[in-house]
Amino acid sequence: MTRNAELKAVNCTSCGAGLDILGGGRVTVHICPYCGTELDALDNYRAVRTFNDIKRPISPFAIGMTGTLFGADYTVIGTLQHEERWGVRTWIWVDHQLFSPTHGYAWLTIEDGHLVFTRRYRRPVWMSVHWVERSEHRPKVHAGSRTFQYYGTSTSRITFAEGEFTWSPKKGEKTTTVTALADDAMLSFAQTGSERETWLSQYLPAGDAEAGFGIQTGLKPHGTHPLQPFKTGPDFDFIKWASAACAVVCLIIGMNLQGRSGEVALKRTVLTAADLPAELPVIVSEAGKLTRIRLAGNTNNSWAFVGIELTDPEDEPVFQAGRTVEYYHGRSSDGNWSEGDNKAQLTFRPLMAGTYTLSLEVEESGHWTELSYPQSTQARPKTAAQNRPALSKLTVSAKSGLSSGLYMGFLAIAFGLLAGQGFLRAWWHRKARWRGSDWVEDDD
């Protein structure tokens, strides 16, 4: 039996309220929004059962409202509320059935303030509960050019219904749905009794819905919906990849600068304790480039502070500084240990070429438990440790014409952070989209 296609309005056979007929020729039931009575649209709107005994869910979309979505005109013809329980948690969402004279039936879902648009998917693809339960790896299906990976399985029940529907919803009726997620869409495989249906869903930005229906929804989405696209902003991809490329270029340049061998300004010279203090020539052939002085001592459970003074070719002081060489070792209950470094270095940028004079002197030194002062004239009793010098040999060398990649390294880090935040944001968004999946990743 089919109803009269010319029928535009009826009176509820239970309460007498006037009801508009909005949903096209495939509508089979009409649930009165005033008294909650289910009317059989195929049997002269005969009252079948009373459906609602709970408060109407809050929604910015009302039955009879018209709007444009994805280039098609739709009318809201029905409202359903679903509830899912798992342990102590409860999820509630609202589905609005939509009708378009040119595009047929669809659903507009409100969940946690997010909007989702869903239409029936008619290609032969299916993912069953049994397949998911038997799988050792995350199940996936291919539909068109997309690959959909298993997301979750849920069982929900209807708690509220009003308006027109293409089937007869029953209060408390349970539906088991398996969902599979792609980058920009979701497939839902729903089974109610022996009836199977496949639906394709996509995210609907609130702004698009507001523009299409000419309303302000007032929706405040919270959390990240599995279908929610990643907001990139203008030139996001260009900035991300350009920054990554610049970071690599800066890193290569910095490594090249840092890796330059330079020229020998002072050949490797070994000084004994008797040779100190000492003056050594440092020959700089090119001004403006870095010169590095290296020191290496032979302290052993001792330390020495080496005073360093440098004068330029015109005998003007360039700097006075000092470096400590030290090395300690021993054994404890945890095993052998050591600390300190017998090597030290000092880098400067000469303002002129020529021969510089490097002056070295051990200003202070000492053993692990006692100090000795070589320059002191005060007489002290000598211990066994003080009878051997804290530093008996000092090796000195210098190179000029060096370049530093330090600043290029800093620049590479800055570009890397700029690129990294883009990749990190995208990764975090994807992680948030999949957070609600019930698949245990350890089983992948």
C-alpha cells in the first residue's frame, strides 16, 4: 500500500494536531511531535503506538526547516535520539532525517557539538562484527579511491523519535554499527535484525550548516571528532615544507663551516713543568676568521689552572684568560669511575694578520686532597703527593682560518622547530581522531 503522493498535511488521528507532510513517497511512519503517537503513513495515518515519554532533545534544527547542503536543497523531516552505554559511560547524539526532492534521503547528526552529514552508500562493501573479532590486524576495506580502516563497534538504542521516517523506529530498538575511518570520510555498517545498511559520513563545518539553513546553531564542539578535518590555515603546507628544507640547508652549511680544517698557526708543542711559564708564536695568515688554541695536560687525580695571555703583532694585549685541565678517577662500591677532562680550548677572532704571542703559565695546581702553589715562596712540609707535580706536561697547538657553524646550527634549529610544529600538529590531530577507536594497537 502507498499513500497519496498529493497529500500535504494530515491531522494526527490520536490528538488531532495538524501535521505537515514533508518527506516524499518513501515515508512509512509519521510520529506526532505533540503527543508522540506513531502513525502508519501507509494505512491512512492510523495510530500504532505512543512513542515518546522523554523530553525532546535540544537541537538548532526543527522539523520543517529547509536549507542547502553540498549543493542540494534539504528539508528536516524527522528527529531521532540515540543512546549508547558502555560500563559507566553514556554517549547521546541526535539524528535528523533530511529529504531532498532531487537527492533523496540523508541524515544530519549532532554529536558533542559536531555536525556530520550521512548518506546511504550503495556500493557492495561490508565489514562485519565477526570479521573484526577474528582479525589479528586492523581490518580495512577499499571503497573507490579511499581506504577505510576499522575504527569501532557500537550498539545504540533509540530513545526519542518524532516526524517522518522511511522505516518504523521502535523505542529501545538496538542497532549494532561497525565503523571504518578514512582521511576525510567514515563508512558505517549497521545491522538491525537481518537488515544491513551501509552509510557514508563526512564532517560538516558548523559555518556551512549555518549558511545553508540561514540560522545560528550556537553549537560549541568539544573534543576532536573522528571526521574532523585538520585546520591548516593559509600557506600551512608551504611554510611547513619550506621550513624543513631551510633547516636541512642550514644544517648542511653549518656542518661544512664547522668541518673546515683551517691552517696550522702553532705546531703541536710539548712543554714540561720546567718550561713554564713560556711564550709561543701564533702565526695568523688571514684576519677575521677564527683561531683556536688547544691545550692538553697529563693531570692524574690532580688539576691545574693555566693562565693564558695573548698579544697581537703590534704587542698590544688581545685578551687574558685561563683554562683548567683536570682528571680524577677511582673505584667505589659501584665500580670504577672517572671525571674531568685533560683537554681545553680557547677560540678568538683576530682583527689583523701576523704573528701573535701566546704566554702560558700554571697559576694554580693541586692534587685531589691537597693544593700546591708553584709560585709561592713560603716553605711547607712536602707530602708524597706534593713531591710529584700536578701537571708535568702540557701540549699546545693552534689553528687559524676556521669557521663556526654555530649560528647556522641555531638557525637550523629555529627552522626545524617551525617545521616540526606543523608536523607535530598534524600528527597530534590524527592521534586525537583515532583516540576513540576500540582497536588495541598492540595487536597491530
